[in-house]
Amino acid sequence: MTGAIDVRALLQSMFAAAVASAQPEQCIARFLPPVPRGRSLVIGAGKASAAMAQALERHWPGDLSGLVVTRYGYALPCRKIEIVEAAHPVPDAAGLAAAARMLDMVQGLGADDLVIGLMSGGGSSLLPLPGGGVTLQDKQAINRALLKSGASIGEMNVLRRHLSAIKGGRLAAACHPARIVNLLISDVPGDRPMDIASGPTVADPSTCDDALDIVRRYGIELPGGARRRLESGAGESIKPGDARLAGVTTHLIATPQMALEAAAQVARAAGITPFILGDSIEGEARDVAKVMAGIALQVRQHGQPVPAPCVLLSGGESTVTVRGQGRGGRNVEFLLALALALQGAPGIHAVAGDTDGVDGLEEIAGAFVSPDTLARAWARGIRPRDSLDDNDGHSFFEALGDALVTGPTLTNVNDFRAILITGAA
């Protein structure tokens, strides 16, 4: 089969199909509400928010105004909705100013007005409006600590919601009594709306005590103001059942599962059996890799749980506890650990990448692994185990010419992983 099919091209096509399935232009129109009697105001944040705003403008039959915040380099031209760029994953002053403006913009709305919330992955960092007693510098330090801690995205967002003046339903409460229709692109395991951009326009069932538990669990150093906000309960978010959120409707317009199903269609068209392992797989990236390698080897050796040729598809968001000084991201960490676990097993190839085009802090989506990955590294004097110990996956795969670079994809449905078992040597 490897002679008849370009394996890398097939893997890249599956990744591209996953990304294409989550493009706002393809999925936003069928979720639009009727035009209201009053104003139509758009608010939003995330890596996909500018593309969502542009698609909304194309399909909206009435007047519009609003503001969305996206990552630097992700802006798209809109005629009526203002697009602001800010920093991700560590927030900056541009995001702070935009969040304050957004909160001010929704004041004074009436019952005949409509607010359309366009939220996607990355919104947590792009709307960094600290709650009382917390500064932007505090938020930046906490964000950096969280990114290195090994905490899951859900755990990170619990803490973020309770240190914010806009997340955890607070933006929705400020919109009352206007009706809110949320259009969300999910990048989180479980597709929980409160975890998408830390839920500025939806209710949050978690508590300040939950946030403090996470701080203790991962040894996060909290500035004094942040700790006092949590310990006093002043950071409590807007809970389910709050009357101010009675007019909120939420739609998930793109999800990791939809992306996996799109990739599965590409595999079937190539005569490959797709097997979706899950859309919300979490855990330390190198541990996830060991499990995935075990499944791939079981397929190759015993034809279970599905015979080759097949592709194992999965999504979700792994974590990396950073101990080294290298250029890494969770997808290249996963792939490097996968290659080491497979030890050059014949007929097993893989791709993993973040569907927003950025793995970690690098403008690189991910990379490819093939049976000769380790041999090619050793031939260049690169020690794969040392690269993994230094969290240096990007340097490793760039040196081999195996990096996956897409540029900004303008969407985000979390990580995509595909392990192709050909059954051939």
C-alpha cells in the first residue's frame, strides 16, 4: 500500500479536512437567529473569532455592530464589526483594553436587543480583564505558571474564571435584559461551554474553592490580591439558574468530533478504515503517546481493535509539564514520545497538530512521524531521548524536515492526531 499511496500526503489531507470542517464560513449560517426588533450587537474572542465575524457579516440580513478580539496575525477585514488583535497565550495590554471596551459596550441594552457571542479557543487569554485586586501582571504570571504546570485546560479555566471581571458568565450578566445567542467553536475536551474562552457568556458551576484546590494541586504561586479574591469568595462567577442568564441560547457550531469525522471520510475514500479513539483525550503528552503506540502495535501484530490498513484518529488536549529549555508544544512532545515508544516499527506513520496552526508558542502546527524517524535523527547526531527530556520537539522535527507548518488556520477545534498503520513493511 505504501507504494500506491503517498502516506504523508494522506495524513496531511486528513489534517486539512479536520481544519476545513471547522471553518466558520462552512458552519455558521444554519445557526443564525432571526433579526431582532432592536439592535444586533456582536461580541467575541478567540483565534477563530475574526473568521466567525466575517462569516456572520456575509450571512446576516440586518444591521450589525460589535467588537471581537483575536490573536495577532489572525485578523480579517469586516465592514461593521471591529476586529482587535491581542496576545495569546500570555495576555497583554491590547487584550485588556479590548475586554474593558467590550464590557462597556454591552451596558444599557434592552429586551428587544440581540447579542451574538462568537467564542472560540484562545479567548481566555484574549479577554484578560482582571477582577478586583488582580492586575494584568498578576494574570500574566499566573498564565505562565499554568502553562508550565501540567494542569488540564479545564483546570486552567476554572482558575481564570474566578480571577476575571468578564469571564464565568459576567459578560452575559452585563448584557441583561438583552437576548444572547452564543455561537461557539469548541477546542476543549467535553465541549463544555464554560471552558470555551473561559465562558464569558455562559453560566459557570465551579467555585472559588475549586480554583483554590487547583492552585494547591499544581503548586501555583498566587499574588496576594489573587489569593484574597479566591479566599474571600469575591471572585465567585455567575451560576446556573441566575435570572440574568435566562435569555441565553448556546450552539456548538464546530467541535473536535466533527473534525475527526471529516478526517475519517478522507481515510475511507483512500481505502483506509478509520477508527476514532475519542475526541476528548487528555493526559501528559508522553503518556498519551505510550498508550497510542501500544494500540498501534496491537493493530500491526494482531489486527485488533481493527485490522490494517487503518488509521487511529483522536482529538482532545494533552498537557506538558515543562522541565527542559527546548522549543516544544504538546503535539510535537506527543510525536517524539510516540516515535520512541514505537522504536521504528514498520508500517506505522503519524501526524499530530493543533488545528489553529500553533503548537505551544511556535508558528508550527505539529509534525509527522515515520518508521525511520529515529534512524534519521541518529544519523544526524540528534539524540531523540535528549530532545524529549529537554521538551525540544520543534527543533527535533524541524531538523528532520518533518514539521507541519500551515500558517494561521483561523479556526481551532483543538489537537488532531492520526496514526496510520499500513500493514506493510
